[in-house]
Amino acid sequence: MTDIFIPRGIRNNNPGNLRLSKTRWQGQAAEQPDPDFITFMGPVFGLRALMKTLLTYRLKYGLDTVRSLINRYAPPVENDTGSYIYNVAKRLGVKPDDEIDLCLQKTLVALAAAIVCHENGRPPQGRVADWYDASVYAQAAVLAQKEDA
């Protein structure tokens, strides 16, 4: 399979499709070949940045439901946010307005995995159910829950 069939977020090691900004992320690649989205040195760093973003939404803005988090993460101006909220909530097994605790690693990982699936689609047949193994998500969550940027 060539890179052309691999979603942009997976190719860029940025499965949350975080846009380029002034923020210099841990693990951000020195060269940024994509004009719009960040490229990371490996998927752990891209997942860490996604999780760090979600934790910031929780801690800085008090967002604690799938609806509030996804409305900020994927605003309706450029996304089908209603569908995004529905898919993520369904995958988490919660209602869109149920409180979720992102300080729990399993919740943070589950939310990140749901976002990755929505952003990139399902992996090709013959791969694991998610784009990444559970250990990659767990490693990223540990890094995201540390204080550094």
C-alpha cells in the first residue's frame, strides 16, 4: 500500500489532524512538508499533542462533555460537528452531554481513539481495530498528563 491511500493524519503522525500554529509541540518534526497540518516524528507525539489539547480544553475551559469538547475541537464552520459528536459519543458509550473525566487515563485514551477513528476513518482490512496499538495510546497518555508542553 502506498502513502497515497494512507490518510493524511496517519502519514503526518498527526492522527488528530492538528493544524500548524505558533505552538511548538514536543516531537514536532523539524521539517513541516504539509502546509496546513503539523507533522510529528512519530505517532506517540501526535497522539500526545491531541491528548494535551483535550486536557487543556478540560482544565482551562472546563469542557467535560463530548459535545462541548468536539464543538471546540472541530467547530461547525469546517466540520459536520453534529455527526462528529454522535460518532464519538457512540464509540465511548455515552450520551453527548454526559460528563466524562479526562483525568482518567482510560477515558482520555478512549476519547483520543474515537477522534482518531473519526478523523482518519477505519484502518485497512487486516489491521487492528484502531490505527494504533493500545500501548501507543497509553504511552501518549502518560506523556500528555505530564506538566511540560
